[in-house]
Amino acid sequence: MQTSKLRPVFCLLINKNFTRNITVNNTVVKETEETIPQGKPWREIPSLPSLPIIGQLHHLLPGGFLYNLSSMEFMTKMNKTYGPITRFDPLFGAPPLIILFDAESSAQILRGENWMPERPGFLSLQYYRNSYKKNKSELAGLLTDHGEKWKKFRSMVNPAMLQPKTIKLYSETLDEVAQDMITRLKSLRGEDNTIKSKLDVEINLWSLESIGVVALGDRLNCLDPNLPENSPARKLINVVHDFFTVSEALDFKPSLWRYISTPMFKRAMKVYEDQENLTKYFVDEAIKKLKTKNANADEERGVLEKLLEIDQTVAHIMACDMLFAGVDTTGNSVLFMLYLLASNPEKQDKLREEIRSQQEKRPYLKACIKESMRLMPVVSGNLRKTTKEYNVLGYNIPKGMFVTFAHEIMSSMETYYPRPKEFIPERWLVGKEDPLYYGNAHPFTTSPFGFGVRGCIGRRIAELEIETFIARLVQNFKVEWFGPPLNIKNSSLNYASGPFNFIFKDV
């Protein structure tokens, strides 16, 4: 597969030894802290040579060691050059970063963190919500809050977001969205059964329509071919896409926005404000409809209703976070899976056979999703800010250090998975005696939804969306691929990038 040039994404780890009892939700648990063995200082972790003032910047410039590399190429080169642990020094106000390519070390840190692990990211959004905006809330949301504020917000929204019976309420509507998307794809095909329009934009329309059902409690009509450009739904589509463009520029690339108000910083603040206002508009519309709805005491309430019962501000913030986190991620997961199924027709045929059998459980569909997320993850790795000191691979990592876990690289290592570059959904279904059995790999090699209490709160929703749409698509089309491998753009996420050489044949 090909990747376009861009910057890398990173990960983290930790360790433990001494225990004490603490109480969480009235349950006594053991919290583990560390008796740190003596190791080398973190500054001795292998890394690129630095120069005075500019540090390691010259390696990213023309002629430099890392110039013109994609994220995957960067990570692969750093791993091959420096081994299972390396570091990247501070640049333009960004903190130093430790990168781990070792699953056991990653598990050491991820499992060793306390009950309020810090997951840095979206710092510009955090600045907007906590400092820039005029009407600040005590809570900023799951994407940007940390510590006690994050714990408070997460505890409030968990009951609404994590109950399987609540998520199942959306099965029928999400299937309607999927069928509408199939109809749209059929209308977009040319005589050669290809789609000339931007398929990534089309899939994101489906993704936004789907998450909007949950976050905003209603259909947005994103799939309406006559949707006006100035409509709130169309504006929301555009601003959600712009979110990742501006956050990548400010949060994942060298930038001076921490010191001066750059043009990109001003654009980002406008994007965040527009998204917040548009989301508020849709939440307010949903509230109006709920007020006219005949309430049934025995009827299971949806996510938005449950959030509104907590607090209207909480519902608004959570809706924003769902839209930020649930459009491009789910959309690109589907595009990557379509590419893998089109490139492996025998796997696609096997999946279609399962879908046509109309069995209630679909193990092969779930296995295809897991294998797709292992082989072509949307998120390259996880990131943590350590809440205590660790000794990792012989180096002392202090509290407050940014550590990234390179799951995408680890998932492609022969060390962990036999035939790691191949799309083999069966590895998630075979027994322990089979060499391909996924359980033989370290459980921390792949982590598409994060880990622990900071794992993706929308996982059940995303999985339901993907399962529903892929099932309908395979039921209606035989998908083929022609031409060179799919291009991937690496930024804050891994993006499927055109041309999209799919052929959608009726079956």
C-alpha cells in the first residue's frame, strides 16, 4: 500500500510494584505504584542528534534523515535505527516524546497508570474550550478534560453511552441509513460501475448521518442529493472535516501558535466555534421535538435523552465530542475495510455467504472488522502523559512525560503475528492450536479503540455502524479494486486518499 508524505503519530508506557487499597464506586481495589529500579536517565534513550536552538528540526528539512517521510515510514525508520524505544525532542513548545515499539513495555505503562490516566491530544481544542471561548463551562469534555474534571464528566455520561440495550435502540435507524447509502452509491455509479465523485466525502456523509442519529437524536438528511450548501447539515459536514485539518496543523506539526496568534490558529478557533454553534442548533432542535413527544415510562430512552436528563450542557458537549470523534474515524475504517475486501475477493465471498445466511450472530463479519483495524488502523497509536515514574527497558521515565505506543508498527511485526501483512480474518476465529490464532500475539500489539478507562466511549456505536453498513454493502455489491494500491495520507488520523478505484457490481 502507498502512503503520502506527512508527519508521524506516537505512543506510551509504564511500570509498578507497591500497592495500597483505594475505593472506587464503593469497591475496594488495589492501586499499584512503583518502586523504581535504577535505570539510565530518559535523555539517554536513543534518538536523533540535536543541534543548539533548532534541536532536531533539521532532520525534517530537505536532505534530513526524516525528510519527506510518511508517518509509517518515519516510525519504521526510527524503529529500525534505534530499536524498541526512542525519543523525539521538544520542538516549538511541544514536549519531548518517547516512542515505544514493544508490546510488553506498552502494557507495563498502560496497565500501570492510575484511575485518571492522561491522554494528551487536541491541545488547541482544549485551549479553545478552557481559555478562548467567552462562555466557558466547568466541564470541557472527554477529548480535552483530564484528572478530576474528566473523571466527573466520564462518570456522568457512561450510563448513557455504554449500555448495550441503549445502543441497540439505534439498530433499525442505522440500518435505514445504510440502505439509503446503498441507494445513493447505486445512483452515483457510472456505466462502468465506478464512482467518479469523491468516495471519501460520500462515505463521510453516511458516517455523519449515522453518528448524528445517536448524538443529535434525529436524521440530518446528509444523504439527500438536494441538500442545500447553506443548510445547517451541510455546514456541519464541512466543519467536521475542517476540524481535523486545523487540529493536525496545530497539534501534530511544528507550530508557533503557543506563542503567537498564527493564521491557522485563528482559523482553528473559528472552526471550533462554528462546530459548537451548529451542534447546539441541532441539540436545541432535538429538545423541541422531545418536548412534543408522548413520553412512555416503559420505553427505553436514547443517548441524547439520557444526557439531557443529566444536564443540557453535558448533552451539548458530548454531542460535540461524538461528532468530532465519530465521523472521519468511522468513515475511514469503512474505506480501509472495503479496500481489503476488494483486494481479497475470496474473503469477501465468504463474508457475503455469512450475511446471506441471515444468522443472528455474524462472527466472520466481526473478524473482518478486527483484522481490518489491525492491518489498516485509522489511529496509528495511543498516547499518554505519565502520572508517575517508570523504568522501561532500562530507562527511567519521569512523571509528566509524553509516551506514545506505536500499535500500527507492532501490528505489522512478524514477532507478534504470523503473516502480518496479510488480511486473514480467520486468525480471530481459529482455535489455540492454530499458528494463526490471534491469542498467540501480545494483547497490546493492536488497540484500535484505546485502552482502559480512557478507551473510546463510542466503541459500541462505531462497531454497530460499521457492521450494519458493511453487511448491507456486501449484500448488494461485489466490490472490486483496480490499479495501484490505495493511497494513505497520514496526519492526526490515517486517511484513505483517492483515487478510489473501486468497482461496485450488483450481486
